[in-house]
Amino acid sequence: MIKTPVASRKRVVDRLARTGRRLAGQVADAAEEQERTLVTLHQELARHGVTPVAISADALDPGAQQAIAGAHLVISVGGDGTLLAASHWVTGAALLGVNSAPRSSVGYLSLTRRSTLARVLARIANGTLQPQPVSRLAVEIDGAHLPPALNDVLVAHEHPASTSRYRLHLGRQREDHRSSGLWIATPAGSTAGIHSAGGQVMPLAARRLQFRARELYRSGGGGAVLETGFVETDQELAVESAMEAGWLFLDGARTATHFPFGAKAIFRIAASPLRLFADPARWAPAVEPSHLGAG
């Protein structure tokens, strides 16, 4: 699956012409680097006798989703956003992320780039590099199942300056919140938004979720039981919306679902993990399960 560079997007070219030379140059450089990455990728796949099916990240129609679901190996070429979008439709395949423009893209979930691509693909072909099983986040709203999230889900009001209101249920605990939003993250996503909000980085192989309220309002200065915590494999976190203009954002802004007043969302570890080519050392060191606190 291939990212569409900013410089190639409709209605962007004219705006770029009006921006400063430095910004326009950065965007153009990223597009050129992606093109070089794609050339290298096609060359290396041809060496292994593979003819890929190319899918644009901006054209994830049902046919593209079906092709991803039926693949043996899915390669995302872009940044983290491209990989996350692809991951929603991966079933039994392994997923490899190629950071196509590392000077301008974080690519934390991507294992390789153009300079190391040949070596990584060779290791995959000869079996010396295996994918890591990583937990995904299953999301259900009023009985409807959404695509599994690889990183996180943000529960928030559609207007960033408005208060996010919701009720949390975890086991026998209940709590009403007014905050800037609620993060629910997987171990893979524990280095992203939830970490910036004060959450803990988890081992990539962990089998539990983490949640954390952003800028929680405390009435009368009292403490909150469910401001932050973990959802174990045998648990589920329920969130009831108290916002007419509430939304759930899955793995960023690309996939958003209306979460109106009275709607109930259930979050749990997805039954099937994603097989991701990743470096676990980028996350917290793995520890014995007996040493993992309850949150």
C-alpha cells in the first residue's frame, strides 16, 4: 500500500507554489525520496520473483480491502499513517512498513527504509526475519464492529476546545469524566499519543490495553479512580458517550466514527493479533507477567 505524497495531492500544488521555498522544497524532496523508494522496492521484489499489487492509501475501496485481506505479505510505503491504514484490513498476512521519506516522516512502526530494504527483504525471504505478533484493539459501538486499531483510539468531542463527556465502566467501577478526551491504546501505540499524555510505554509483546484521560477535570479537587489504568485480556472497557458531537478516532483522523449521546463503545484485546515486522527494542523491555502491575 502506497502513500500519496503531499506534493501529488489535488489542490496542494498551487498552495505549495505560494508557500516559502523551504517548505515547498521539503515536500518536493519527500516525494522524490518516495519515488526512489518505490523503484528500489520493485527491483528487490523482482529479484525474489514477486510481482506486487499496488494499492493507493487514498483508494481503500472494498476491492482494495479484499486484496489486503487475502495477501500473504503486505508492504506499506509511506509513514506510520499509511501502515496504520493498511493494518485495519490485514487478516492472516504479515505487515512490513517501509518509511519512504525518513527525513520528514517519523515511521516509528516501520522496520526499514530504502537503504536497508534489500537486506530486510532477503531476510524475510530466507526465513531469518520473522514477524512479531502484536495486540490489536477491538472496538464495538452498539453492537457494530469497527476495524481493529493497531495504535489507539481517541474518544473526544468533535471540537478540540470543547469538553469531552463520557462515562467509563471497568469491572465493577464506574466513573463520569469531563476531560479533553480519552486515549485507549495498544502496546504498539503506547509510544504515541497516550505516552505524550503521560502514559507508560509498554512491551510490544504485552497482551493488555492502556487507557488515560487527557486533562481530566476534578470537581472539588477529588481524585479519580479511572483516570488511567490497564485493561487485561479477560476484561473489557466500556465508554458511554455524554456528547451529541462525540467521535471515535481510530489510529488517527483517517478513520473516524460518530459517537453521539447515549452510544456505548466496548474496547477489548482483539482475538487475532497482527503479524508485524518490528523491532521490539523500540518499546519497553519485556518483563515477566508476574511483574506487570494492575495499573
